[in-house]
Amino acid sequence: MQHATRFQMTRRKLLRRAAALATFGPLFKATERVANAQTKSINPYSAPSKLRITDVRACRIASNYDYPIIKIYTNQDVYGLGEVRDAGVEGLALVLKPHIVGQDPLRIEPLLDRIRKFANHRRTGGGYSAIDIALHDIAGKVYGVPVWRLIGSKYRDRIRIYCDTTESKDPKVYAERMKKRKEMGFTFFKMDLGTQLVSHIPGAVDYRGVATEKGLKLLCEFIQAVRDAIGWDMPLAADHFGPLELNDAIRYARAFEPYQLAWAEDMIQVGHLGQGGDAPLNWRAYKDLCDATVTPIATGESLFGLEEGFKAFIDNRAIDVVHPDPLTAGGVRETKRIADYAVMHGIRTALHFAGSPVGCMACVHVAATLKDLLALENHAVDIPWWDDLVTGVSKPIVNKGFIEVPDNVGLGVELNDDVVKQHLRVPGYFEPTPEFDKYIIDDFRRGGPYPHLNEEGKLVVDW
Ligand SMILES: [Mg+2]
């Protein structure tokens, strides 16, 4: 309980504070600021209150992927919701708890600076990202504004959504499924083109699981079938090509050129060591790929941070489209930085997303502020209870292929406790997390207690 000790107050200070609270406290309570904001009295200044983070808790929803949801609590009832990247675990955020408890949640960037060194690519960007989202939810509620207004201006009132579609080894069936998406109102499409679509055909796939020339022609027949179904006036992207090396990727991308894809995604795996390369340092391979084809090339769903992940790709024009997932890339603030930097270099942004409506709305807020947005992904359009996980937003959340940008405070969404509790992966619903009170991960830490001089020059042993 180091943080508790650190903020111990003397009896005199406590009495002084109690007297002040009795006089002014109600004026400064964050919860009341929300109410004030709803009657148009928005205070543009940093909160004069003593708003402090008191706790971080979590639950994990079992869905198409696991959705780890976190809640950051404060001493004034107002709380923030955040989400770790799909298929991640809540511990990625909870280990950061002692770094933020006792701090002012409205000092968003200084707080994020403290924890940035613990974030990395793939799911390990999820803890930082969840905390970023929850802090913006709190700040939005306290200042009475939607999250999008905390990070920029609104470029659009609704966000174009694209979604994945279940594959079929029969091109006609696959195309029919895509056509149904179009009938649902979608105006942007993406298809997966894994070699499992053709691996049952002799000579279509080599010993590495990569399509041969014969296999590639067959994969193109799938694209042609989908094009026939949705038309040429609809953007169509493609993903999930398997373990391609650079020369394979060039061969694929050139074969796809006649179909004018919106982008080919993650042709070379990034963000991890091992098979597929050690990107993000591998921007050079993407540069070679980009230079070798007119098929637009996208990557980024596994990258964290502008400086750590995206900058080299953008500076070197190694991709045509950045594709960050705000739940990995660093939350709403960092994703905005990445997209703004990309657009300065003439590179467009699409957003990857595969989590709950909480994270989805975080993405919607970022998407609203981006100058040049292609579309935002949604992986849950076939899950019947996905919308029911939350309240506060207009439903269906994905309405005829678009999501409305909310103007209510914070993320504009609250959990529907009863429904979430029906879909928990692991027992426990925002239970106390004392096991994360102490520092589990840190950089340099002096420890303590240690002797020092207090304000009166007296030697004390304390924190
Ligand atoms: Mg992808």
C-alpha cells in the first residue's frame, strides 16, 4: 500500500480539507460537473477539484474474441471505461495500476508518459491503450464533452464501417455472403484470402503454405466473384494471406492489380519476432513491396505508437494506408497522432478493430477527428447480443454500414451490467484487485522508506 502511505495527510490538513469541502466541495465535484455540463455550464479550465484515481478493476467478456474491459475509478464517483486489445488480457492494464493510482486523471499526457515505456507491439500495447481510453472517458465526463472534442474536431457525423465475412471454398457462396453484407447497407468490404480456400486443389499451394501460380489464379477467381457480386463501385480490401515472404507478397500484389483493391493488408507480418520477420524494423520490406506494385499496401494493426511503430513506415513511404488498431496503437490520443502524421505525408488511414462496443466507441471518437479516414473495422456484426452489452448509444450501433458519432459526454457508452455478466470469460465483475497494488513492473525505482528532510528541516523516515 505504498501509494496510500504517500498520500497520508496530517490531522490538521484533514480538518482543513474537511472545512473547505463543506464550503466549496459540492461545487467542484466531478459528478456535479457532469450535471452542470448537461445544462450547458462547461468549465474550460482544468478541474479545481482534487480528482484522483483510486482504483483500476476489470472483467473479461467472452465473444468472437475475448474483450478485456477495465474501469478506472476516482474519489468523486466519476469513472472511465477502457478496453485492452481483443484476445488480450486485462492484466496488461492492471499491472500499470500503481503507476496511476493517486494521480489526477485529467493530466492525461503526463500520466501516459509515465506508462509509455511499458507498452509494445501486438497485445502488449493493449494496457496503455485501455488506460488512455478510460482517462479520456473520465475527462469527457468531467468537462462535459465527448471524447472526440478532447482530441480534435469532428470531420464527420457518422463513420463508415467495414466488416469481415465468413469464407467459403466455393467462390459463388463466398460472393453471395458478401452480397448479403451489401444488402445490410455496407459500402466498404474486405475479404480474407487464405490459402485454405484452395489448399484442397492439387498443385495450388507449395510446401510453405504459399499459393503457387496455379493457386494464385484460383484466389483471383474469388476476388472476381466478389467483384461480380458487389460491383466495381464499392471499395474492396483483402487480408490474411498466410506466411508470405517479400517475393511472395510482390507476386500476390501484382496478381491482384486488375481488381483495384482498396488495400492488401499485412502481406508481410509485422510487430513480432520469428517467422515472418522482425518488423517493425522491417519497414524496408514493405518499402520494396510498395515500390513493386500499384496495389495499395496497408499494415499496422499490430503496431504500437507513432515513434515506436508507424513513423519509419510513414517517413519512408513504405505503405499506402496506415491501419492502426486504437486498442493496440496507444488509444485515442496516439492513434490521432499517427493518423495526423500519416496524412501530412499523403498516407491515408483505416482503423482496425475487433472488440466490444466500449472499444468500438473509442474508435468512433478517433475516427470522427481524422482528416482522411477510409473506414473503421467491426468484427462482431454476426454476434446477436453485441449491441446489448452497452447502453447510451443509438442502436443498432452499426446501422446500415455506419456508426453515428455520439455527442454525449465521454465515450458516450455505459456497460449493461446484466448482459455483460451473462458473457464473462472468467468469474468476477470489476472485483477489487489488491494483487496489483504494488509495483510489479517498473523502470528505475529507488524503493524506500528512506530518510529525508521535511519542510521544517527535520529528518524523517517516510515516503
Ligand atoms: Mg488484419
